Amino acid sequence: MVARDVYLSKLDGMIYGDDPKDGIVNGREFVHPSLRIRFEVPDGFSMFNGPKAVTAAGPQNAAIIFDGAPRPFNGAMPGYLANVWGQKLRLSAIEAITVNGMDAATATTRANTQSGTRDIRLLAIRGDAQSIYRFIFITQPSATDRLAADFRRTTYSFRRLEPHEAAAIRPLRIHIAAVGPGDTPQSLAARMPRDGFQQQLFQVLNSVPVRPGEKVKIVAP
């Protein structure tokens, strides 16, 4: 047990998951303190932060892909959709919108993929003179109308973070906790901010019996 205590002491406080400089996925929310942006995906979607894009997988093979444009664009956002990002696509319903004070544009198309026909909505948001943020919403045609309101909420959840909000963001870390009287795997897992997957994560992190006095690993800010 002495060796295990030493091992646990070295784990205590270690960053788990995303580093803040790369943005943080916290349940259904993505926050990026350096870029000072945030958005939220619909209930039922699982989000992953990759090196080039943030992706979210949802019901009926629906998906959301978020990234930043590789280069600035000086024109209006509908022009960016039609002439740059979506220039090789048959876009329809190109519309200029405003998302929490930021110029944006959206358009739709339908594509034949290896997985079948998919409806695609593109959304481009000008963050500042040098930054354009992009969403791709992908659905099976049978699910497009059902998910439209959810995707609209994701669109308008995108906003700038205030400086104090960005400064307050902390990564998730591994913490060592002592099991107390009455604690169960479920009650300990409930301390971890992982929507829908707390118990599975607790089981992955811990293989010891949950009994008073035992030390377990939990994930928390």
C-alpha cells in the first residue's frame, strides 16, 4: 500500500484531458480561454477536441464539426460561404445573420457520402478581422427537421468570453479522494463533471473496492 500511496500522490493534481491552451471540452460545452470563445452542443451529443477540429457525434449519425478558417477574409460572410469555403458545393438558402453581435452567414447543401445522403448546413462567424469560426452540421435527411432547433441553439450559444470568464477557466485534474462512510461508486462519480459518462469514467480510473478509508481517483476542476 505504501507504493500505491506514493503512486497516487504523484497523480494528484495531474491535468486530465484537454490543456486550456487547446480549448477544453466540459460535457456539452467547449470553451477556449485563449481565443475567448465558447459554444454548447445539443443534449445527446458527445464532443471530442482534436488537433484540427472539435467534433461532436449525435443520434442517427448526426455530427457537428467546428474549426477556424485557415486564413482571413475581408468580404461579407455570405461571400465567404459562396466564394471560398463552399465554392465547390451547390449551396442554397445563403443567409447573412448575426450571432451575439458577430457577423455570420449560413447555407445548406445536400451531399452523397460513403455513408449515404446527408444534409449539410455551413455556418461561418467572423470573430474579428483575422478570425473566422466555422461549424458544419451534418444530418440524415430524415433527422434534419428534428435537429434544426437544436442546431440553432448551438449556433446562438457561440459567443465571446469576457476576460474574467476566460481567466476563470481551469482544466480538469485528477484528484485523490478518500472514500467516506456511505460513499458509493455512484456518489463518487457524481462529483465529476462528465455528462452521462461519470460512472464509466470512475470505473476506468479505479479498480479498487469502494470502502471507507480507501483512496480513489476522481476528475474535477
